[in-house]
Amino acid sequence: MIAVAKNLIDGLEFNKNEDIYNSVINDPDVLSLINSIIYGSISSISTPKSKLLETQGLFNALMEQIHDIVEYRKAENLSKIQNNSNSITAYKLSELMDSENKKTEMEKETLGNLNN
């Protein structure tokens, strides 16, 4: 609601310290205009319908772009997590292989000492 009020409605201004959300909620005209942009109901609005439809189109395009950005960031973060996980797994496997090699060497040494 705040983003629509600040960016998509011409002529609507707020003071620097004004609580935008409360101002919108308490003004039925502004609230119905914002709801018409978000939810698409244009029947009871005095704003020209072509302007309202254009604003709704901008809002919908904006929401699609936001969705794309969120999905991209989710994929990017999952990739980083997976890479970190793979690095940790590779490190732990390397440690395990080193300890197994040391164990094998100690077994060989012990068998050599027993045979002498």
C-alpha cells in the first residue's frame, strides 16, 4: 500500500514524518483508489478509467518484476548454500581419507613389527 501511495498515484504527497500507512487507511478516497490499483476494481472510482488501467498495468508489471527478482535471489542463495555444503562435504571427505590413510599406514607398521 505504501509503495502504491508513494509511487503510483499522481498528486498524492506526504509530509516527511507522516505515517503513510495510517494516512492511507484513514482516508477512504485514497484507500479505495489504492485498492482499485491493487485489486483491479474500477467501478466506483472518479479517476479516469484509462489512467487507472494504465496504473494497474504498471503495478502488475512491477509485481511480475519483483517476483522475478525474488526468484532469482532465491536461486542464487540456494546455489551459494549448495556450493558451501559441497565444499564442506569435500573437506570432510578429505579429512576422512587422510585419517584412513594414516590408519592403514599404522596397521602396516604394526604388522611389520609383529612379523619381525
